[in-house]
Amino acid sequence: MPKNAYAKINISLDVVNKRDDGYHNLKMIMQTVSLYDIITVEKSDNISITCTNPNVPCDESNIVYKCAKKLLDIRDKSYGFKIHIEKNIPMAAGLAGGSSDGATVLKEINRIYDLGFTMDELKKIGATIGADIPYCLEGGTYLCEGIGDILTKIDDFKYDKILLVKPPIDVSTPWVYKNLKLNEITIHPDTDKVINCLKNNNVSELKNCSGNLLQTVTEKEYSEISHIKDKMYSFGASFSMMSGSGPSVFGLFDNDDELNNAYEYFKLLYPDTFKVKTVNRV
Ligand code: ATP
């Protein structure tokens, strides 16, 4: 049976410090949204991966391959699998499309071959493949710390007027972290306040406490990201921010007219423009 693999947005993204291993400790508020890839996983004697987006690699570098193979290897099984990805989430967008596909495949391979892994085991295995995979396995509204793999459930954020715009800019995540000057940054998001805003559905207050530290890097290089954000506000958004390492920008609107006007405007400029809602059960 086909399964939905949902995109996520970062409602807040703080970088706490750089670790000795080169990774950064993060403090992020993550939220699943209603834009999704559709994944079908079937038993097979051979291994085959297909995807509707020709730019997605369908070889061993695909995250779904790594996830399926890892589970089968741990159980010492040489079974094949047939995976089809109907790709709707833009690639390399800061929306965790690949991680979400991977999380869905971990669950599906575990289920169809009855491998008996618990959710906690899947999360541990997933974390060795991608830092966002443990979160994608759970989905919903979470505080994610460490490299993104330490999860704390927070109250569900329910919001149905979100605009997502992905401009055609290629942002390399390693480049963003390399250019992040943590010691020059004096203002960090107040994550506790963000959690409170979401709990009380007080989205207009987010602009006073939320933020994305990675945006300080990408905005300097790609002014289009700032323009999209400014335009979101001029259409009436209560809050707008870049997701992850970009380049996707989202806007939270509080009425349908403003949301629809912004949608019409951005859709003409950027085909990857979507109206989405929060999703709290995946
Ligand atoms: P994140 O928000 O976690 O940083 P992202 O949305 O920026 O993720 P992805 O769409 O996950 O980025 O893709 C990053 C790269 O991973 C792509 O350039 C692609 O080559 C590779 N990739 C491997 N498997 C997949 C997949 N199933 N879907 C999309 N990209 C994949």
C-alpha cells in the first residue's frame, strides 16, 4: 500500500555550538506539513528503485536504498525490494524530502518483511543514515536537539494557512555551515518562547522570538530569499522564515484571502509554491 512521506519545516532553528567532530549542536522546532512524496515498497527478488523526478538518483546513493539495505543487513537477510517514489517534495530544499522518504522506507521494509524492529531501534538505525530521520519517523511538532536526533515531543501545532515557496537556488548545506560565523551572532532565537507561541497559537509573536541562524548565511549570498520573506509580509503573513538550510521560505497567514493572493503571486514566479497545513500524525 502506498505511504505518504511528509515534508517538514523548521519553525525555529538555533545553532548552539560546534562540536569537536565538526557537526553542530542544534535546537530546532520541527513541524510536519501536508506536502508529501508517495512511496510504494514491495517485496521482490531483485533491488529496484524508481522515481518520478529524473533528478533523484535511483542507485545506491538514494537514501531509501541505504535505509532498506541497512535493515536487511542487520537481520542478515538478502531479500530484494522494489521501491517507487512519487516525488512531490522539491529536492535539496530544506524540507527533509530525502530523510522523510528514508523514514517511510524503514517502516515499510520492517513491516513487509516482518523484521521486528521497534520504533526506538528504527530511530537509532535511522540516525546513522541521516540526522533528520528519527524526527521524520515520528512526525508532528517536536523540539529536536543534538544534531537533530534528540527529540522532545511538544504540544501539537495546528495551523492551516501556510505558504511554502522554493526558489530555484541550489544551496549546499555544508557550505552554509562552513560560512556560519557563530561568534559574530549575538541574537539567538528564544526557543522556549517559540514553544509557548505555538502552544497558544500566537503566530504573530513568532517574529519576536523565532529565527533561523542559517538564514544569516544564505540571505547574505542570495537576496532572493530576503525578497520572498519581505513579500510574504507585504501580503499579510504573520510570520515568515527560511526552512532548514534553505532555500525554501514559508509564511504563516491568518486569513484565506491573504494566503490566496500570496499563492497566486508566488506561483507565477516559482512553480514550487504550495499551500500546506500542519500534520500531526504521520
Ligand atoms: P534537509 O532538509 O534534511 O537538509 P533537503 O530537503 O535539503 O534535506 P533532500 O531533498 O533530502 O534535501 O536531498 C538532498 C540530496 O540527497 C539531493 O541532492 C539528492 O541527490 C540526494 N537524495 C538521495 N535520496 C533522495 C531522495 N529519496 N529524495 C531526494 N533526494 C535524495
